[in-house]
Amino acid sequence: MSGLLIAIIGAGAAAILAGIGSAIGVQMGGKAAAGVLSEKPELFGKVLILQALPGTQGIYGFIVAVLVFIGIGVLGGTPENLTTDQGWQYFGACMPIAIVGLISAVLQARTAVSAIHMTAKQPDSSARGITMVALVETYAILALLVSILMVLGLNQGLSA
Amino acid sequence: MIIPMKKAQIVVLKEDKDKLLESLQKSEVLMLVSSSEKELNVDLSFEHETLKRTEESLQVIKEFREKPKFVREEFVVDYDNFVSDNPRRLELLDLIEANNARIGELNLENENLNSEISFYQPWETLNVKLNELDLPKYAVVHTGFVLNHNLDNLCEHITSMGGDYRALSTSARESALIFACFVDDDKELMDYVKTVGFVEVNFDRLEASPAEIIESKKAKINENLKEIEKLTSELKAYSLEADELLVLSDKLASDVELKTAPVEETYSAVYLLGWVRSDQVEKLEKTIKKTTSDYDLEILDPAEDEVVPTATKNNKFVSAFEPITNMFSIPSINDVDPNPVMGFWYWMIFGMMMGDAGYGIMMVFLMRFLIKAMKPKGSTYKMYKMLFYGGFATILWGILFNSYFGYTLGEIVEFVSGMKIEVLFKPIVLNPTVDIVQYLVLSMVIGGLHLISGYLVKAYADMKDGRFVDAILDNFAWIFLLSGLGLIFVPSEILNKVGMALAITAVAMIVLTHGRKSKNIFAKLGGGLYSLYNSVNVFSDILSYSRILALSLSSAIIGMVMNILAEMVGGGKTVIGIFFAIIIYIIGHIFNLVMGLLSAYVHDSRLQYIEFFGKFYEGGGVEFKPLSMSLKHIDKIEKVEI
């Protein structure tokens, strides 16, 4: 397998897995939110934020994928000639956000669903719910940082 | 700043009660509390009933009212008008309700008429008055429906038995049939027609033909429609007075506030107990004096264990950030108001997370416009205001990062004027997408400073309560440790040594003194070591600020990707290409701005709640809500004399 292909699979995995996680997560939040809104439509703004929170992982995966594309020249139309080793390096760099993004989005969504139910009963505590949900995201952010740092390091190595 | 509270006890004569409560509601100075366990027993059925009726009537005339303009006009009412109990308001309610009920009746009647018409429709060509169907002495007339495929069969049979028939109308499935036969044959024929599925229809024997009946019912429908039109135009006229109903709604809600105000009554006097801001005591006394001269007012300090409501007084900038704190927990009267320090950091970190001057400008204009257009009240207004200020922080950091909608100033200048000015391509501080390691350090330095300011607030609070030893040993130990470790990484030998000394002092302070509250010497040491172990938490707090980098980076990269996409599409310089490029620019950057705002709001709040408030803030207070008018529709009441 050419290194370029492996790198692209890695970048794809970051966007795909994290995107799937976020899609599942936002869907779970949306279902809970719709249930709450059927009784209390005035809470739309509050539950919308909670529903949107598990959506960020997909964006993180997307960012890492784009960074890889920039590095390996896919975006500019002149792909680099990567060795198999380099390809696997990019692949590895994509894995943190791919895996953590997938899982943390789903787990964050479960917290978001609980927080949405809590908001339905006590609209004033929505900020606490947001905080609890955001706590889960910390680990997606750390994985994103790890992926970004690795990809940027590899990009610099390539352009040097 | 948290304003100290005073407790006010007021005694007035019973006949002055209503007047006093009204002026208290006007001046909004006193938060009444119940002085006994006894539940208030007031009859609010009129208010609730009328409120419901008002909302329903407003709903009825909603379709006739002018569509709210994009920029809403402020709804201002004079106080005298507000409290006037204008009888026209209740009258309007009756009129609208009567009209609406009548329209409903007429519509229902028309519906029934229509279904009756469709009942007679198949028989429209029957040119006989219905009561004439019974006239023949030796024949029986039947009317009814038969399925089309049985029609021929049936007709044949009728003819064969000497009867006569006429098919009056045919639908796709069945035909309306009238037939007659001799009285003697009737039973036999009826037995047969049932086997071919004939369904008999019995008419009321009216003195009119089906066509005449249909005609008269149609006339009735038209008459009803005319009445509906008249009633609707009346409703339209009433809708011009909708403002009266809006005032009524707010007046009723305010009356409920008045009636539910906890007041103790005796035979001839009433006793009010409540909280007043210490800077408004005079205003309270003035308010009471204006209503009656026979009163007794006593101002007390709150007792030790009492739940005292909290009122904060901050400048415009800081008060915009109050909802952030209040969503976490309202400050208690014993807290130091966290808002001034928190507001500044929230503002600063928000700007870093957004980090683009273009987005900042959009935020400033958008929020300014929204405040103008929607005229929000209360905490919504403060939220908009907070995002408005946040826009300036975003502009500031955008300039420092040299990021304008994902472009550097140099790129924009080159595009517009063709000049290539080298300096404008370089960021002032750093470029988030390139100098990532530097940005990570910057995030953590900001985090360290944020935490240090948290410990300083705690130290201030401790000193205010007279616990000087705690203030120094507990808080400054951590401040020394954080700043010492920070200094170690500064590339300067002297500062490194200072940092090292600070850090060692801090560790010694922590191990030796943080167990001081235990009695046993081993427990003292153990407590100190445990506290040192807690430094792990402090460092994980600092690492948590790396989210500033992550969010800033993700916002910057998405902006960059949108620009790359737009350039790819518009690169050919064709009209269509440029058109789509502009669409990508607009939609892409609006999407990025919205996602960025959501993330920045959530994660900036989190940094305040978990990392910052965790160091000093307790909260758990009750909001100071003085007796006031409850305004849902009215923006402002003018000419209130206090």
C-alpha cells in the first residue's frame, strides 16, 4: 500500500468516526429535546445548546482530516510521495481524535440527555447541565490536541 | 459588589395597606417575606380567569394585528393609564369573546348545512315535494342507493313485477334510485332488493322538493357567511385596541403580585416584613411617608443565621456578565462578589477562543442590532450585552493574531490594492495555526493567572473575615507555587532562581502548614502531604486551559478551510465561480461564527465554573426580588411618581 493511501485512510477515519459519534450524539440529544419541547416549547434555546454539545467531536475530526490533507498536499492537488512508514505515522496521528471522538460523543450525549431532562424539570439549572456535559468533552479536546500536535509535527517534517 | 441588606419592619393602619403596597410596587425597594408559617389565603380566581381570557382574546385577534416590525417599537405606557382600570379593557374582552363564539357557532352551522346539502344532492333532480311521496294509495314509493353493478338487475326485476323506477343520479360507485310498486307486491320486492344490496333512504316528509331544500340551505349558508364577515371586520376593529389588552394582561399579573404579597393583618393594622438594600433605606422611608403619616418603620440588621437575599451593584460592563455567575449559583451575602474578576476573565478568554477580528466586528454589530430590534429585558438583555462586549475582546485578539475572517491583514491589503506589505502578513503575538506550541504555553499562562486571581479573591475574602493566617498560608502557598513554576520556564537565570525559591517555599508552606487544623502531629503532617498531593488537581486545572488553544485553533482552521474552498471555486474568475465563492464565504463564516460562539460560551463558562470558582466561590444565595410590577408585554412604564 502506498503511504499516501494509508494517510488518507487515517484522515478519513478521523472525519468518519468522530462524525458518526457526533451524529449519534446529536440525534440522541435531539430526541430528548423534542420530547421536552412538546410540553415546554419555551425551553428551545436552552435544550438546543445541550443538544448541540456532542456535535463538536465531528468538527474536531474534520479539522484533523483537513490538517492531514494540507500536509500531504491533497488539498493543493499535488500529493506528496509518502513512504509506507510516513503513511502509518499519519494514520497513527489521526487515531486519538477518531477513537476518542467516536466514543466521547456518544457518552457525552448520554449526559446531555440527562441534562435535557433536568432542564425540563428545572429550567434554571440548565447552566449546570451544560457544565456537566462540557466536562465530558474535555477528553475529546485533549485527543484533538494530541492529534493536532502530531499531525503538525509530521507536516513540518514533510515540508523540511 | 454585593450590597449589604437591612431588614425592614413596617406597621401601618389597615386602611392604608393597599395604597402602601401600590407605592412599594412602584418604587421597587422592598422584598417582602412571610413572617409566619401561615399560608396566604387570597382569592385570585378573577385575576387568573381574566388573564387566561386576555391571552385567549389576544390569540383570537392576533391574525388581524399588524405583523411585528423587524425593529420592534418600544411599548411605553403611562403609569396613570396603567393603573386606571379602564372599563373598556374588560368590555373588549367580552366583545371579542362574543364575536369569536358567534363565529364558531356560525361555522359549525355552515358545516352542518353543507353536510345536509350533500345528503340531498343526489336527489336534486327529483321534481316532487317530499311529502307527496306518500300520496299514492295503491303504490309504495321507495328511495335509496344501489351499487352500480346491481342496478340493471334490480331495474329489470322491478319492471317484471309491474313497478316503475327512475335512476336519478349516478356516482362512480352507486346510483340514487326511486321506484314504486303495488302495495301487495311490496313485501316480496323488498325482500328481493335487500339481496342485491339496496340501501333505503328515508326522507323527512317536508313540503319541498330536494332542489328547493338545497336552495334554501345554500341561502342560509350565504347569510351566515355574511354575518361571519361582519363579525370578522368587527374583530379587526377591536384588534386596533390590542394594546389595551396587553396592558390589562400586565396589570392583572401585577395585581397578583400585590395580592400575594405576604402581609400580616390584625383587626386594625397591618405588619410588613421585608428586605431592603442598605442604600435604599431612605427611599423606602420616603415611599412610606408619601402614602401615610401614621406608620412605624424599624430598620434592623439581619440576624446571624437568616437567609438574606443578595443584590449586586456593578458597572455596566461587569453587570453584563452577572447572568454567567447566576446560572452557576447566585452569590450569597457572605461571598465576595465574583463578578468583577470573573467578568474580566470571561471577556478575555472569550476573545481568545473566538480570536478573529472579522468575527468580532460581526458580533458587535449583530448584538447592537439585536438589542435595538428586539429590546430584550432582564438577563437576556445582559447576555446580548455580554456578547457585544465579547465582540471587542474578539477584535482585540483577532488583531493580535492577525486574523480577519481567516485572512491576514496583508492578504486583504494585497487583494484590495495589489500592494504587498510584508509586515502585515505577520501576526503581532502569534499565529494560532502555526505557532501551536507557543499558543499552548500562552493558554496555560492565562490559566495560571486566572487561577492566581481566584486564590487572590479567596485570600481577600479570608482577610475580610479576619482570618489572616488562613488567607496567607492557604492561598499564597498556591500562588507562590504557580508563579514559581511559571518563572522556572522563563529564559532568564535570575528569574529561574527566584521561581525555584518561590516553588520550594510554597511546597514547604503546604507540607508544614496545611495540616494545621488536625490535632495529632502525624495527622498534621499527613494533612500537609495530602494537600501537596492536591497540587495534581491544580495542574490538571491548568492543563484544562489548553481548550483555549483547541477552540481557537478549530475556529481558525474552519475559517481557513472555508477560504480555501471559496478560492478554489472562485479561482477561475468566472461569474458563476465568483458567485458561488461569495456564497461559500458568507455561509461558511456564519456557520463558523455560530459554532465558535456556542463552543466559546460553553467552554469559557466551564473554565469559570470548575477551574476558577472552584478556588473560592460558594454561592447558594437567593436573588433580591423586590415587590415590582410584573411586565410581560410592556417595555416601560413612564411617569411613575415615587
